[in-house]
Amino acid sequence: MMHVPDTLDLASTIAELRAARTAWRHDADGRHTVARFPSRDAVSAAMDDLVAALFPGRLGAFAGPADLEDAFVEARLRAALAEFRRQIEREFGYWQEEAVLAFDASQAAMIVDLFAAELGPIRELVDDDVRAAFLGDPAARSADEILVCYPGITAILYHRIAHALYGLGAPIVARIVSELANGRTGIDIHPGATIGRRFFIDHGTGVVIGETAIIGDRVQLYQHVTLGARSPLGVTDVSPRERLARHPIVEDDVVIYAGATILGRVTIGQGATIGGNVWLLEDVPAGSVVAQPTAVILAGEAADHLHETLRGRAA
């Protein structure tokens, strides 16, 4: 850290910063006690322990004999879950200032217990995602390479953890987990998004998946794909459905190429292919191909032919 000379006069700057903090904390929409907010650094440390417990050999640096692996996993898992409990307790303390009724003191522990029960299925889901990446990318030399090196796998691993926490009632801690992934990979997946099995993001940088997006099984995305909402809330009048279902539905076996932007509660039908840089605001029938430059929706034999051409080139 750069040393600031003692002779520098900071009194006016410190006073201005204090005034800004005071104004922020007394703003009309209400601010909470800073000390009660979950810590990004603590959640990051918990994630390091949790990832090590899920993948002790490749991501946890475990190199001991096989009969000691379970002990390693237990130690890292206990450390992770204890920290998650502390951070969820802080989240509840934060929300308590707006709650009518007091939070049950045991709720954080209950969430952590339920979360622990989901870790086995999460590991199985991520294993399937790694298999999908190996099948989808001919440049991959091994599943281990994918797990260790591919940003798309890091992003989906963090998302599956964040999604479980989000569903159990810890949205701030879940959002911190998703933002840790975003910072490390450039892939922004809201923890509320629902994503099926064998999901593969190839390259990945710039991918954005919104809160209410629903993605089926065996879906493949390329870099800079956006599954977003049509307009910011507050800018236009929206119905309850548009508020709670703002993002696309992508059905099974869809491929979406680089730079495509799909906005609103549209449905991309099963087996469709969305070409690069396409801008979509409407439903796409199953089995169709949507391609530039005119973004014409093709079906039938024309769609089959373009499917084969695009997927052949991807290989």
C-alpha cells in the first residue's frame, strides 16, 4: 500500500467522506448497519474450502494417500459450512432491521444443513457439465483440463452453489458467490437462474444470464451471449408476469452462438440454433435456425441443412 506523507492535510477530505456516509445511511430508502452485512472476503474463503471439498484432487491440492482423502474433505467442508453459517447469520441480521417478526436464531444453521445435503447432487451436476464440455469442445484434451482451466466450468460450478443458497433463502450470500465467479471468469449468472444438466459455456467471456432465465438440458452457449430482460424496471410500466418472468426460456438441446442477445420472456424451442450477433425479441420454434444478416427464422429442410453446416464448423 502506498505510504501517505504525514504532512498531507486530509481533514477536509475526511470530513466530506463522513458527510457522504452520514447522508447515505440516513437516506429515505433506509440503510443497514454496515457490520451486519456479509463479508465478500469471508465468502470467498468459504468458497475456496468448499470447492476443495468438492474436488479435493484437482481443485483442492490434496496429494495424500487415498485413505486420508475423506478426512481432508471433512476438514475443508466443516470450515466452509461454518463460515457460510456465520455469513448467513450476518445476512439475517441485516434483513432483521426491516422485518416485522424476529428471525429464528436457528434458521441459519438449518439453511446450512439443507445446503450440505445438496452438495452431493451439485457435484454430480458439475461432473455432467464437465462431460458436456469435453463432448462440445474438440480442443479439450481431458476432463481434468476442463475442470481446472475452463472459465465456463468455474462459472457453472459457482452458479450451482449460489443457486442452492438462493433457493434456501440466503440471497445476498448467494449473490456474493455469483459475483466472485463473475470477477474470476467474466461470466455473469444471476443465482436465481434455473439451469439444467450438461450445460456448457464455450470461451465464456461476456455471457450474461438473468435472474428468471430458465435453461434446459444439453444447452451450449458461446461468448458474449445475453439472456436478458427487455427494459429496466421503473422505466416502463410492467405487469406482474413481466416483473417475475423477465428473461428467456431456452429449451433442451439449443446452441446459441457468440454475441447473440435474447431479451424478454421469449422461448427458444428445443433443438434450435441461434446464430452469432442475432438480436431476438420473439419466440423461436423448435428445430429452427436463426441467422444473420437478416435474422430470418428457418424451418424444415432449410433449418436441417443450416444446423449441419453450423455444427460441422463448430467441430
